[in-house]
Amino acid sequence: MKNFRPAVLFTVLALLALSTVAYSQAPFNRAPEIFPGTDPQWRDPSYWIGQMDDPDGVILSVEAILQMNADYQTMVRRPEPFAGSTKERTPDLMHWWPGYVEPVAPDLFSMTSREIADLARERINIQKEYLRKQTFGNINAIAYSEANLKAFEDEMAADKIKNDLDIRRGLAVRTTRMKNVPTFNPMDIGLPVSGERRYDMFNVCLLKIGKPVTVIHVSRSGESLLVLSEDAYGWVQSSDIAFSSDEAIDRFANPENFVVCTGDRVMVYSDESCTYASGWFRMGDRLPIGRTIDPRHIMIPVRMTNGQLVSESAWLAEDAQVNEGWMPYTRRNVVEVAFGLLDNAYDFTGGHFGRNHETTYRDIFACFGFNLPWHGFMFTHFGSNPKNMDVAFPDKDNNSKGQFDTILTHEPFISLHSAGGHAQLLLGETEGGVPVVLDHHGYEYKTEDGTVYKIRRTCVGEMTNKGITGYMLNRPLTSLVLR
């Protein structure tokens, strides 16, 4: 014991105590499944089905839904698509990170090689400006060094862009991230703050399995591709994109016979016994039915080592949450599909393969064939229903009755209301005339004793619940009634 040094031991123990304090902060308080003042029955789909006059009546045919998609695409391609709209219904396509197209993707194949090269340089310049716009950190909330930032920029390889730039069509062989920064390491996310909201702000959105892209540029290492999808520009992993002819890509992206995923995430398997998973697809995704008449036998896209697209057989479990062809658009089906996402964690950019509010509703209604816009502010321009013209204005006396009166003239289960930056699905109302909604958000609420509870997931509640509404009732709410 002659070498024992109390002062040294005390210092070591003190450092250990400090480390324990630093790393022992508990997770945030989780809001209970049933919020204060919320009816427990609201979380049960059968409760809402019991409120329906005709739960199994088909609201719109598949042909009518697909025509709505086509009509919307025609409308947004007009030179001034929102001309004549009221101020409240004129989209402000504000978003918090670059990448999304406004309001529709350009036709790159109608452009010259020089124009495409200029476009690639422009996109990379926007991405570089965004990278330097604020301090970002990795998944450990450690800020990137100047060397890190330069490495990200170098991987973009702007100097490799030539004026005779060629473009190629490709197809996503799995769900993959589209990013503003070509990073591969999952640690390298764009964390904007060190505390609560651990969103990956390098991510733009998700590119789903079977979706076509146009490849514009290749990163320096070749690991990432700069692509344009239906919704956005972004970097994707090269190994997630396969190349083929226009005909083969279109045939896979728009199959004649298919299953649509109606669950949150459904596995596909390598053999009929469904022992080993070979991948997955998620709500609203489609995969072609295979060469047999069994809808459990499907085809999945595969990227060969040479980059070419091939289709290979895969199998679905007997109880897989899928529908052969588009799901019938009924109120029962809407509620049962939507409640399959209950309690899913909120993921602002999809960087962790989750959903935000817009992608939640896009996925739900994609099961029936709808292709809703990427921005909630544009929901009100989808379809020609006269009720889409309604705007629920906030009351001057802040009691929300006028807003509620407008909202409740819309049909439950098929009506979305958007405050521009957020949207909710109407389910019904309380005895006191307050709308009840399905919501997916990143909010919180505080109890009378000052305790803060984080929701940040798919939930059900009254529009007057501050944790659900956030800023909704302080803004004009635009409408989308899907019939």
C-alpha cells in the first residue's frame, strides 16, 4: 500500500463521476399512448369503422384515381399552375433543405448536354452552400472539421463535370436515401443541433424500390450518383441503382400485374418457405407478380455486378400485408391501413427510413393508387373536388369554432387539412364539436406541473391538444377531400 496516492484516486473517481453524469441523462419523457383527455377507443380502428355509414362502399374507382393523378400532373406542368388561386391556397414551397423540385421535375432528355452539365454544377453549388450554411454534426453530435467538409465537397467532384455530360436512366433496386451530401458512413449525418431533434438534415427524402431515376453525375469515388427522381435531386448509393433500357425500367416501375404493400414494412423472401429474407418494401410500394398465378410469387429488381438491371423471383409470407392490385378505396380500408402506422417514430427527412407527416399520408393513400404531391401545401390542388376550395381561417377570438365548423363539413377518413408546413387526416369529432385527427409529427406537450412529454410519432387526438396541433390552429388551413 506504500504506492497508494489518495489525491490521484480522488481525481480518477471525480472524473468517472463526471463522465457518469454526462452519459447518464435519461431519454425524454415519452407521451403515453392515450393523451390526457383522449378517449382510449380512438386508437382502435373498429371504433371508427363503427362510425361509418357505408364502410365498404367504394369511394372512387381505380380509373378515377389514376385520372386524378394524370390531371394533377397536367395542371402543375402549366406555365403558371397556381394562377388565380387565393393567397391561402397559393403554395409557398418553402422547405428547410434543398433538393426538392418546384413544382415538377424537368425533362432532362429534352435538354442539351451543355444544359445538363450546367444543371449539375448548379445543383452541386447549391449543395456546397447548404453544407456551409450552418454547423452540422455527425451522429455523435460532433461538429465536422474543415477537413471533413472539404472531403465531402471533393467527393462531389464538380471538376469532373464536362460540357458533353451524358445521362442514364436507372431504377432503385431497394429503398435508399437521397442526400444533399454524398456520404456513405451512417455516422456522417447532418445533425443541426446537439440536443433533441436528431434529424439527418443531409437527407432530402427516400427513393423507394422500383422507382426510376435519371443519373446526372458520378461522385469522385464512384460510390454515389447524383440523380433526379420524380420528386427531388440527390445523391444515392451507386449500388442501389441498376441501369437498363427505357422499356425495361418502365415495365418494372409500372407493372400490369402487381401487389401493393399495405403494411408499414413487409419482408420479401428468397424461397417459398419464407425462411430467409431477401429485402423489404414499404407501404404504397408496388412489386410485379411473378410468372406464376400465385400473388405470393413476386419479382424484385436486382443490380448485377456490371450495373445492369435484372428481375429475380422472391416470395411473400402467407400473412403478408399486401393487396393484389390497388386496394379498394373504401373508408374501412383507409382507417385500417392508416392505423397500421400508429406509434411510428417521427423522422423529418426520412434519413432513418422513417416518415414525416407528408410521407405518411402519401404512403397511406398510395395503397389505393393516389400519387399525392410531395409538399402538403400542394395537397389542396390535387383533384377538382369543390370542397378543396375551402379554407378554415383562424378565429380572431382564438376559440377555433369557425375553423372547426369549416373542417367538419368535410368527410372523415378521406379529408386532409394542411397549414402549409403540416397536415392532418380528419377522423371525426367529439361530442363538443372538436375535430379528431390522425397526425404524425415532432411535437410535445406540457402538463400543469410543468412536465414535458414528447410525442414525435403517429398519434390520434383532438385538434385542441397543443401537442398535436402545434401551430395548426393559428393559420389558415387548406383542404383536400379525396373523392
